[in-house]
Amino acid sequence: MSFEELGSLGELLGSLAVLVSLVYLALQIRRSTEAARTSTYQSVVSDFGALNREMASTPDLAMLFANALEDYKSLSASEKARVSQLYFAVFHYFENMYYQYQKGYLEPDVWQGWRRLMLAYYSRPGFQSWWALRQDVFSETFSNFLRDERIDKPVTSYFDITQINPESPP
């Protein structure tokens, strides 16, 4: 075998080694991306679940949240302060979900459910009263998304979707 043939064989083997390395790298990146998506989803569910558990364990807080979605203006100053903190928490979680979705860390079918919930809350008249006062603490991109998006399933009231009677005692 001549030096030219050995050189050509070396180039071929080198090219194959580069190709194998690129395939391996692509597989590692795919696994890493999937792990990041899984971690992001777990974090979203965990954070939002903790907030829901807190509201569920405090019945008056859950009803305050529900009432405020429909009529924020009628709340007392103390109730507005409590609800405002809840709205900040809930919508900062939603803003994070929106950001993670935009970056590709939440799958479209997972995002769809969160998007619907977010827009159901956003569409309520009581929330709109609060949002008009406080939207400036959220990113412009997120605010624009909420303003421009439309919910694909109409929500008549929070009480209708949860099938609770706001007049009944706790």
C-alpha cells in the first residue's frame, strides 16, 4: 500500500470518526433537552400545585380568589391586598410558563392546558380590574400575549366552570 493510499484511508477513517462524534453529540443534546423539558414541567406543576394546595387548605382564601375574579372592585382593602398577592403569584407562574414555552421547554400540548387556564382567569372582569392597575410589573412580551390571545372555550364565570354557588356558606 502506497503512502497516498494510506493517506486516503486515514482521511476516510478521520471523516468517519467525525461523523460518529457528531451523531453522538446530537444524541447527547437531545437527551439533555428532554431532561430540561422534564425538569421544567416538573417545576411548573410543583410550584403551581403548592399554590393550589395552599388555597384549597384555606377555604375563605379560595372563595376570595373566586369572587375577586368576578368583581375585584367590590372587595374591601384588606381583601384586595390578599388577592393582589395571589394574582401576582399566579400570573408570575403563568409568565414563567409562557417564557418556558417560548424557549421550547414546555411541549405544545402541555402548554395548551396551562394557556387555557391562564386565559380563563385573565378574561374575568374582576381580574381585568386588577390587571389594569398592575400589568406594568409583568414583561411587555407577556402582557402583549395576554392582550392579543383569545380563549378558545368561552368562560361565563369562574363559578360556572367550578360548579360552585358563591351564595352558599363554606
